[in-house]
Amino acid sequence: MPLLSQLAQRRKLDHFFADVPRDARILEIGAGDGWLGAALRGRGFTRYLGLDLRPPADVIGDVNDWRAAGLEPESFDVVVAFEVVEHVDCFRACYDLVAPGGALFVTTPVPSRDWIMRLLEAVGLNQRRTSPHDRLVDLRRAPWFQDREIRIVGGLSQWAVLRKGTRAAPGAPPDRTAPSSTGSGTPPTPR
């Protein structure tokens, strides 16, 4: 694991999980090699679930097709998307999965500085990307979530806690039991 990636992992644990109850229902999307699940379990978290397109995740599936993966709406206190939203538009799915009053923890490159991240990858200081960053997003404009706590780390990465209110966000669908639409929140076209 490259040096900067190791450092970032430790800092993410401390930053995001310091105040999370050990029995919180946590879903990580894009669980990858499982580092976060192992670290959280090692810290006493008892209700972690990792989702990814391939093993070794606890649940194999696509976050935007979360019902097919056997997940229930509003069933997680925390959804984690570390280095995911630059690869897939999944804010709507995350919103649907987070319980009222819960949060989405997100990290993603600052869009205008992603070229620096690519350089750090090339010299072996940062983990190589697994797919293109074709969905770079400014988290100040992330849809659905009411409250945003965003910080820029090292001038390169956005770290955010996006909170779901206890009432529906403006423009949020009134029926949360309906199947999730596409990641962007665009309603499916009638057939």
C-alpha cells in the first residue's frame, strides 16, 4: 500500500468514526479489499457491512441496484463512500439507504486537482485508481442531503459528512418504499 494511502486510511478512521456509536449500522459501498471493515471490527464496531461488485465484500452487488442486493431502505445509520463517487453516480442510492438523521461519509478528489492525484499515483505515493475518475464532483453540490460538513485535505481531497434530515429533502421522493431510481435521482422512464 502506498505511503499516502496508508496515512489517509488512518486519518479517515479517526476523522469520520470518532463519534460513531459502536453499534451503529454501517454500510460501506466500494468495500474493495476490506480494509475499512477490518479496521472498524478491530475498533469494536459490530454492525458493519461491505458492498462491492466483487469479493471479498460481505454483499456482492451494485449500490444503484441495492434492492437486488437484499438491502432495505433507510436501514443504515452511516453509509461510507470513500473514493467511490468519482467512479459512480450513487448519491440517490446512498440517500435511500441512510436512515433519517443518518449520514453519508464521502471522500473524493477535488475535481480541479485530480491531475495531481494522477501524478502521485504514477510515482507510487498514492493508490492507483481502479477505474477512470469520470464523475468528479464538488461535494458542495451533492444532491439530496440537507446538511454538509466538508473539509479539503491536503488541497487534494474532499472529506464530507452529508447528513440526511429527519424530514424529506426538497425534491426528495415522497415514497421511500418505491424502487430506487438511477444514482443521479433521475426518475426512471415509464415503459
